[in-house]
Amino acid sequence: MPKETLYGRAGIADVAEFYRTKFVSDEVLDSRYFKALDRFDIRFARTMWVYDNVRAGSSVLELGCGAGMLALLKRKGVALTGVDLSSECALAARRNGYDATFAAELSRLPFPSASFDYVVSLDVLGHVEAETKDAVLTEVKRVLRPGGVTLHGVECTDRAARKGYDEMSAEELRRFIEIDGHVGLEEEHEHAARFRKFFSHVAWEPRYALCLSSEEFLKQADRYGLPFEDDFLDYLRGLSFKERRAFDIAMGYVFGKISDLNLHLPESGLYVLLKASDAPLGPFYNEHRDRRNLFSESAQGAVSAASPITAATQLCLDRNIEVEFDDGWFEPNVLPPIARWMGQQAAIRFSAAKVSEIRLDLTTHLPDLHARPLGVELFLNGEKLCAFSLWRYGWLELRVPVSGDLGGVANGEFELELRADRTWQPRPVADETRDDRELSIAVCNIVVR
């Protein structure tokens, strides 16, 4: 179907606007905030496949970078460039740690030939019109260095189970495309055939036949009509925020084991991972697997007990991968700035030779704050440092001096604990935006002197 006809029927005139609204979110993907446990999260499964297949110190271009899902590659010392149709997405990826980002069409990449060791994309080619895909792959091949590798995670369709574009009514097509902006879905083997026109060596594997996130299971059932059991879907809808997180970790763990064991899954009509090059390919999974830098004790630039801060230096706790945030904290969000929400109490563990002052910024969104101020207490190694009440909204900078007796301990290990006297649920309604977390304050820029 011609592009103008498809867009005319679907009611979508601007693909860049779709990418802007879909992929610019409050997620923080900067590699400094990535916890090692997230390697098991099914939401990061495709990121980990790329991470394990990219050589340390190489140059990587991501097509359709969105908000910067592949920022984790900076842990391997790569030179990371992103390009996206949306200038807002490009800026978000730059904020999340990319070395350079550009707003451009994927069929006209603004780079010299032979610029990158790898060209990768995740969830992009299904959004590229069929008549444009060859032009995109021509550009991919052009900017790859000799022997370079291109890696893609591609959403697929199963025409035996789903109507084609030409078979859909105008309303069906509009609804289908408005969900995810898909204008160029192909079957799994069609993607491989298209890449073989450009690259001598192509390998691909169907994925997501078994493992999906809790959100994706519900989306595939509710919006695309996939036939999952009703009681299973009811179970997923009833999961709390932390239970959904546990479900996604379990799914990601199984996903990773399937890769590690090199098991071949049946075609699912959902998703395919694809790897191509003009040079012979290495292993499909884990070709350059080295996860040491996912863990704080081996991360470069981290502060540890072996090299603690001194009185003349300072440590920003919330931007250091050596520092441990316990389960009382939730994942970082862009509020702005980048901050972590906590429940009723939460702790931070770090190493230092001596602590003379703790400085942090905090805010709260609790309702009725003027009528009922929020009480907050700070403790260091179990000893109360201060107590205060928040009675107005907005960011507050807090500076807390630490006495000499408390600021120096023999082993150099500290635990900073924050406690609030109550919490609230931001979005308890049971719909797509339900958020049953119990939240009190958000904290950022936690500096220890």
C-alpha cells in the first residue's frame, strides 16, 4: 500500500510526532543508574542481547534511539551515537549518556561512509514503510566499516493469524497503527530475506514466543487480540507494582537462559532478533559477552572502600554505581531533575574515610501538605542527624552537618537512612496508568563531603 494511502486511512500524518510521544518518557537509562539486577529484567532483554554482542571500545550507531535504551553500552567504553526522527528523542538520548545524537531520516544518515563498527536498532524497522526499508538498509551498509555488524530487534506479523493492511477496514487499520505506529510489519522470514539482499551473512532467531513482560502480555491480549487465558490475564491485572517487577525479572531470567543455552524457539509472529554482516558472523548470542562492568566492584571510576573520599573531596551518591540503594527506593525518574522516589523509609550505603556534611535536594507530591505537613528524619549509622517537616511544595535543599564522632568510623562504611511519617499512592485507579506504589519524598543530588 502506498505511503500516502496508508497514512490517509490511518489518520497519522507525522511519524516523528509518533516517536516523540511514544519514546520520550520519564525513564532514566543513563548507565550510571543501571543496577546489575536489571540485566534479568525482560524490559532490558534486547538491550542485553546487544550489550553481549558488541565489542568493548567499538563505535556504535543506534537507529531510532528514542530516549536512549542502549545507554548501558557506555559501561563497555563504546563511542555511542544515536539518530532519531524526533529532535526531542535525540535530546533525551543525549541526556541519558549518548556521546552524540542527531535528528534525521534513517534513509539519509548524516555520517560519512565506513563510520561505525556496529549499526543497531530495536523496535524500529516495523515502523519503517516497506518501500523505504531498502533505502534504510542501503544507508546501514554504507556507514558500516568493512567487517562491521548490524544488529536488530524487529517486531513482526503473522499473516495467517492477523489481517493484512489491505484486508482491514479503515477503522481496523486506524486502530492497529495508532496503537504502535506500525506501518511496515513483515513476517519473520521476510526480514531475513530483505537483509540478504544487502549482506552476505544473515542470522536470525524468533524471540518472545514464551517470555513477555506483564505489560506486554496485557497489551497483546487487549489491543491485538492474542488468545491468552482469561484467568492468567486477570492475575496479571491484579499484580502490584513490585509484583509486576518480580514477574518481569523472572521472565527476563528465562529469556536469558534460552539465549545462553542457544535454544531455538518456534516462530511466534511477534518478534525476531537479527544479525548481519559481509564478514562471517560469530555466535548469535554472547559473541563479546563481558558483564564485569555491570557490577559496581569492577566499574571504572567508582569510589570504593579501597579508595574512599577524603575531607577535601565529595561524593555524589545518586550518580555513583558503587553506592547501594536498598529496596526502599524506586527506579530513578526525570521529575526533573533525575531523582528517586522512596517509600516510608529507605537507606543508602557507601564508603568514605570521613563524613563532615550531607547535602541533598528533596520534594514531595503528597496531597494536603499545608494542612498536614510531612515529617522527615535523617539517620547516619542509626544515629539521628535531623528531623523536619515539609509544608510546601517544590524542591528544598537540605544541608546537614555531621559531628566528628559520627563522621568517622573505623571501617569506613556508612548507611544514610531517611524516614517519612506517611506515604500516598499517586495513581491507585486500576487502569493502564495504575501506580500502587506507596511514596513519600523524591531525593536527588545527594552529596557527601
